[in-house]
Amino acid sequence: MTIAVLNRRNLLAAGGSVLVTGVSGLLFPARAQGLAPTLSMQGGSNNYRAGAPTVDRIGKGGFWMSGTVRRAGDGAPLVGQRIQIWAHTTEGREHEPQSHGATLTDKNGAFRLEMPQIIPVFGQPHGHLAYDSGEFKTVFLRPVMRSAKDTSLEAHFVLQPV
């Protein structure tokens, strides 16, 4: 059974959602035809290493980085797209080669790569991801984890053709 808690934070979040999506967003489902491309995040390209190898796992693992890659406009999943992942972990700093690896998306546009546990650097536990294959515009992401104890992190790309 799900219990909805009404407090100031939830009411403000709901109100903000209405302002962002507009009332029509509540009445009609989102349409993939208008799916906007993902913009690069500030700090996303920090310590990027062009050409990081495609790997089955980074280090000893224990933490999962996952997400999806779709095409802007129609939202179609993109197969075989290279996503590079790196972070400051229990096994290395984000500028070190052993902290970098890449993976490819599957038939559903999904990717998943195991890596060592991400740990805080500059006060925030975060990962870095990049789409850099050239068919679409390069995008760098820097998602921040809710807690340094989290054992997974998701990031989603919507790519715009070059």
C-alpha cells in the first residue's frame, strides 16, 4: 500500500512540476516526437580521456552505472552507441586510466557497466559519462549521487544528430 505524505516539500515539488510541464502535461501523455536533446552538464568533461577502451568491467566492480541512449525527436533507442564512464572510486582517481572504461548500448538503447564504488571528491559523490562517438553531438554528464552509500547511478542520454 502506498501512502502519500502531504508536507511542504511535496506540495512545492508538485507545484513546480505543474509550472514546468503546464497543466496540459498533466492531462496528456508526453509525446516522444518532441523529445529534446540532453545538454552537457557543467564539469561533465573533467578528466575526460578520449578513446578509453571498451571493457566488460572497470576494476573489481561492486557499483553499477546504467542508463539509456535515445534519439532526440522521436525517442528511438540507439543501438551500439559508445558510452564512456569514469569516476573517483575506491580503486583510483578520476584522472587515472584505470578509472575509465566504455560500454556499448544494447538493442533497447540501454547500457550497464560495473565499476568500483564511487566515493566523494570535492564533497560530492558523482560519476562522469560521455557520448563521444561522432554520429551525434558529444554530450558530457556529471550526475551526483544522493548518498555516498548508493551502489548504483543512472544517467540517460537523448542525442541530437551532428
